[in-house]
Amino acid sequence: MSLMQNATLEEAKQWLKARLEKGAHCPCCAQFAKVYRRRINSGMARSLIMMYLRGKREWIYIPTAISAKSREEGKLVYWGLIEESSQLREDGGRAGWWRVTEKGETFIHRRIKVPKYAFVYDAKLLHLDDGEMVDIEDCLGVYFDLSELMGWQNEEA
């Protein structure tokens, strides 16, 4: 980071961008930045099914409507399977109201497949990798894997 001490903001951005795949600390603010390859997993698939069983395609209040254990349900938005209400709480925070999209319903009924991986940076979808497609049954047996998400499985111990 000391090499970046006299760098311009644009140079710092380019330095960080070149390192996002493996992850690096931002030379400006020291925050860890990484592009994450998110896999749709069983926690997400179970949450999607529970949301559909509780509300079909109507808005439901996630904190009380489903007993979400994975806290991964919000990531289903990357695949377009759910959407969040734009309604805010009185304090300006997110209200917690979500619904299954038409695409999500179709996915649940095994009429479509979705890309296995979503590439995410700063909680925003960069792109979906359609090189491998999965259906909901493929997802149900796949548990969250921190090593896979962080890219540690390819590093030497």
C-alpha cells in the first residue's frame, strides 16, 4: 500500500481493479474488496420455496414469514428469483418485504434453469455466468462453502 501513497485516485482504482479477483485492501480506505463468485445453494433454494409456500407471489415480511436459517435469501435477487419492496421503514432502513418473481415461481416448478454462479462486487451483481445452468433440485444438495466463495480451495495450505 505504501507504493500507492502518491498515486492519483484513478491509479489507486486501477491498482485495486487489477486485484479484485483474489481480493485486496483498498489503498484509499483499507476496506477489503473482492469480486465474489456466488453459487446458488440449498439455503437459498429452501428460502425461495418457503417464501413461495407462505405467500406465492405476494409480498411477505421475511423476518416473520419464514424461519430463514441461512440469511442467504436476499441473494436470490442476483438471479431475479425474488424482489425487494422499495418501501422503507420510518427510520429509512429496509422494510424487509420481499416476494417471489414470476421467474422464481417458474424455477421452483422446475420449468427453467438458472446460471449456477453470480459474480458480485460490493453487494451488486456484475454478471451471471451462464456456462453452467442448474435447476432447483441441483441447488438443494449444495451447502454454503466459505472456502469456495473466498477462493481458498485453490490456494496452497
